[in-house]
Amino acid sequence: MTHYLYSHYSFKHPELFLNHWAKPLFVLFSSPFSQLGFKGIEIFNCLMVGLSCFFTILTAQKLKLKFWYMIIVIMFFSPLYFRLIFSGLTEYMFGLALIISVYLSICKKYIPAIILASFLPFIRSEGLIIDGVFFCYLLFSRKYKLIPLLFSGHLIYCIIGDFYYHDFWWVFTKIPYTNQKSNHGHGGIFDFVHILNYVIEKPNFILLVLGFVGCSVFFIRRKLTIRDSLKRNYGLEEVILIYGGFAIFFLAHSVFWWKGLFNSGGFLMPRVINAVIPLIALIGLSGLNLITSAIKKPLFTNIVVGFIAIVVGIYPFKSKPQGLVYDKNLFVLPENDLVKNQVVPYIKNTFPDYKKYKLYYSQPYLSIQLSNDIFDTSCFGKLMNVQIDKLPTKTLIIWDDWLSPNEDGVSLEALTLDKKFAMLRSFECTDRTRHVRYVVFKKFDQ
């Protein structure tokens, strides 16, 4: 939601086109769509997904992988990937730029591929990780003259941003996660294995593992000079950019969460995996090709592929205690429903002149429902500052039980005990996964 707000208000506040956290390239491309409202950003992400699927299929065909249509099945039946399409998140544009860069590299169009990859950090911060992978590829393939192109994106944004920040190196000095430890704590080194399984589910997870097995078998056989029964030749682009790109991305997030670095969210933010779903789909398709390579008769091959497609497609509809289920509630967010149907109507009815109030809250969906410009400091304040700001007479606080304590570090107890504030109303609901609560406060002297 917050990325949508940066995009939506970018024309009103042009400095947002150079906001490092918001990701400048994402804001630039999504802003025309977001002017249409949240539906506009949903259309933008649907476009990103459609093009990602298209270029992933083209890449599979270029790699001579059979059953390219399974790309569609793998991507759209990765539950969290499908669920969050209708959001304002940056992962989908990142995935598109990544797969186009990979496709161009496989097509030997290295210059546009490297230039495009150089802009990945301005869509998501993990672009720096992927650029490192491209750097390794250029080294191993001895394309040394192309290495400077990896700095194209940074150079262009350094020059543009210098006019606003008066700091040529702003793309480095203003990185929001450089020295930031995670507000979410840390976890186990293997937690992202469970997170990956949650994002793509077990059938796709198995195909992914088999894809890595097939790649490993190829190199073992080549090392031992054994004839390759898979009848596949893994090129350097595929090994480093696809397999290496996913592996390094996955390992980096695993380490960040394990060590509590760079504000890693771990189980709280499994969506980061969606950024590399096109790579996962290609590796999974390779895993499927590994299975079918052992089958000699075409009829049996088609039966096996059809069976696997059915399993991948049906599994997300299966009821389970953990994981997403494709049902009527897939796109229902209880916290959003609570905001839309209870919290916002209460504020509008109780405070008809609420637009004259300064509002403090953490949940960005409130801004959408209240049409509140979070970049206008006269009408919005960050909840983390509510106890230190000099508050105007007309002040409302809307505390939620998720982002307020986890992102802004403000507990309900702290607000309740603060004699400056009076609790007005509490709103609660429960779904199958968690309890949701919002509490409205106002300044006592109003």
C-alpha cells in the first residue's frame, strides 16, 4: 500500500521520483497508472505479471526446454505470487526487468541486458544482489569490457539526484537499509526454506529441487566424461543468471534473516520471494524436463506432464492448516475490511471535519480510504513520533496491532498510559489466521 501512495502522490510531490525507499524507477513507471487510484496500480501489476510470463516462456523456448506452457501453471499456482498481484508492491516490476535481462543475455544481446540489469536496484534493493550475479557472469564469460555498463543505472540516477539532493553519491548515502538492523528480530538459517514452500507450495517446490538436481547431474556427468542422458546443455547464462541468480537471492535473504540484517522481515514478509518467481518457474520447468527425460514413450510423457500440471493446479485449492488456499477469501484482508467497513465510517461520522485534523497511524490503507496525503505534514504524522511531536489541538491517532508495534515501535499500552490521549473506540475481528485490532485515540485537551 505504501508504495502505491508514493506512486500516487508523486506528481504532487515530485521529490518522490527520487525517493530511495520508494524505488525511483518503480515510481516513474507506475505513477501514470496510480493516478487512476488503486485500481490503476492493480492494472500496472497485472501488466507486469503478463509480460513476465511472456518473457519467461520466451526464455524457456530459447533454452529448448520442453512443455513451456507449464510456465503459466507454475507461476499462477504459486499461491502468494498470485494473491499479491492485486497490490501496489514492487516485486512484479522487478521480476519483469530481471527476466528480460536474462532473456536478452541468452539471446546474446549483452549491452541492453546489462544496462537494464543496472537499473534493478532502483526497483528493489535486492537488485544490488542480482547485479553482483551479473558481474560474476561477465567475469566468467570474460566480457570484461561490459562490466562498466553495470554502473549505468547508478551513474544516471547520481547525476539526476544531485540536482535535488546536492549530493552526487545520494544513491549510496541514502540507502534506507545500510546500517539498519531488523525491527523484526531474526530467525533460523533454514527459515527461508519454509518461507519458499509457503510462497510456491510443495509441488512447485519439488520441481524446483529437481531442477537443481538436473543441473548438478549435468556437471557431474561432464566432469566424469559420462554421456549426458538428459540431452541438455546448460550454458553459462542459464547456470549463473538463472540458477545462480535464484540461489544467491535466496541465500542472501536467508542470511539477512538469520543475522537480523537490513530490516529483514523473515516470516513477516515472505513476499520478497515473488521477485524471482520467473527464475523459479524456469528451474521448475527444468525439473519437469528431468522427470520426462527418463520416459521413452511420448504417450506416457504426456500423461505424466498432465498429471503434474493437475497436481500443481489443484494443490492450492486444498484445505490445509498453514498456507494459502484458493477460495473466496483468498483476496480478503481482514484488516482492510475492518478499516473500510468500521474504522473509517466511524471517523467520518464522529469527526465530519476530520480533514482538518492531523492524523497519526501506521496502516497505509487508512490513507487510501481517508484520501489522506501522507506527504503533507500538516495532515499526517508518523506514529513513531506521536509522543515527541508538538501536537496540534485537533489530533487523532489510529493504532493497529500489526504495523504500529512492529514497524513504528508504539505499543497500545504506551498510548493508553499517556495522559495526553483519550481512547475513543476499539475495533476487532478474527479470521482463521490471526486477530486484528484497531484503536482510535484523540488528544485529551480537545
